[in-house]
Amino acid sequence: MEDNEIKLLTRLFQDAEIGMISIDKVVKKIEDGALKKMFIKQYEAYDKFKERCDVLAVNSEVDLKENSAFKKFKQSAMVYISLWMDKSCRHIVEMMINGTVMGIIDTIKTRSDCGDVSPELTALVADFQKIQEDFYEKLKKQLAKV
């Protein structure tokens, strides 16, 4: 696997991990059953995606690096602070919309920055972007309800 492919695979893995960290923090504050279920499904989708990244890394003999402890702490702190200010379902959905859009943008930019990559990795990027875009669409619908 080329350096640019390792960089892309690592970034996808790390971005899915950040999504999981955020969801883990907010799901504990959600009282609405349907909304909680939606977030849990998204968490599971990110977890399965991380597993796919792991499998590709193992098959390619690549060691994926997790996010640094500082980055994980920073993400958790940002979510906690935001929830401390407002625990409403509307705020949680808005916050997750913003995070998901940032994830989509990051996926597109990282893919573009890495140039030519294998078809398998190209498909993985497309799948991750679809996972994020589907979640974004669900969040938009939820925003209209809360």
C-alpha cells in the first residue's frame, strides 16, 4: 500500500472513531427513544466501517493509528461543553448535523488530497461518504421534528 493510501485509510478510520466518540457522548443525554435508536444505529454503522478499515489494513500489512488521546479528549470535551450549555434534542441534532457535515467535507478533501488510490480504497471512501450523507439526511428530517 502506498503512503497516500495509508494516509487515506488512517484518516477514514480516525474519522469514524471521532463520530463514534461524539455519538457515545450524546446518546446518554437523549430521552427520545426514536432519536436514541437512530444514533445507536449510526454508531453501529461507524463501528462496522472501522472494522472494514481494520481488515483492509491487516490484509495490506498496515498498522492503523488511532486518534491521539488528546484528540479524543478534545472531542469529548467539546461535546460535553456543548451539552452542558443545552441538552435539548434540537441542540443535539444541530450539533450532530454540524459534525456530520464536517466529516463529509473532511472525507472529500482527504480523498482529493491523496490522489490515485486502489479501487478497493476508492470504494471504501465512497461507502464512508454515503454512510455520512445518509446520516445527514436523517438528521435533517429529525431537526424538523424537534
